[in-house]
Amino acid sequence: MSISRLFQLTRDLNDSKHMWKIAVRITYIWYVQLPPKPGHMEMILMDCKGHKIQVSVKRDEFNQWREHFIENKTYVMHNFNVLHIDLQFKACNHAYRMQFTAGTIIKDRDIPDIPQFEYVFKKFGEILAGNFQTDLLVGEVFCFPLYIFIFTYLRIY
């Protein structure tokens, strides 16, 4: 039996139900601090098909989970909230995001079917034509100068 039959895929997550069970790899973890609000943790999870979803961990649950999460490790997760993504900037192209609660269950599992990396490339022609999402962050910090250059270039010309 394939892994996709045992667990739901992240692309299928939505707010229509509350009983989801997913198998994922944490591909990226970062911390957000926007004073005066308390800090929180954000992550990108990827399933066996390479689909990704962003996760928010509120400060209340942050201390409970921060020591358990390791980038590139695989986990089984259930009992979490699925919400429409309402963030100013998104780290992946999904209409929803996950949010852990005090009742979220996470188990460390070795799941080799989940790839370590999944890249999605955008053609420069599409970028120059303006065919991109302005609220979607791509890459890591080293990509921001390129994004700012392209955005500035498109606004000038």
C-alpha cells in the first residue's frame, strides 16, 4: 500500500474537516518576531508528492515543540487546525495553512518515500512578463536581492 493511501496529501488540506493525518518532511523552520507581538515559529512541510504547506506555531505551543522539530526529518502529524492563509507574505503556494494547537499530535517517523528536496522553477520570461505572485516568497535570503531587482525593474519600465 502506498504512503498516499495511509495519509492525506498536503494539497488536499482545507478547512472542511478537522480530522487530518499527514506524513511530512520539515523542509524549513524559521522564527518570527514582530514587536510588540510575541514571537512564533513558522515551518514549511512537504509530503511524498512534493506538495508543500506553511505551518504556524503560536507562542503558547512554541516552547512545547521547538526542541522536537528538526529540518529534513520526517513526521506524522494530526489534530491541527487548517485555516485560510491570511498572511501578508506566503512561503508556499497553498490556499491554506496549518496551525498547531495544544492537542496536536506529532510523531517522529522515518519515511523514506518523502523526498528531501522539491524544486519549482519559474522561467525568467514569465517573471519579466509579470506572471508571478507578489505575495509569495521564494528561495532563501540570498534570493531577496534578485526579487527586489526584478520588482524594481518592472516598476520602472
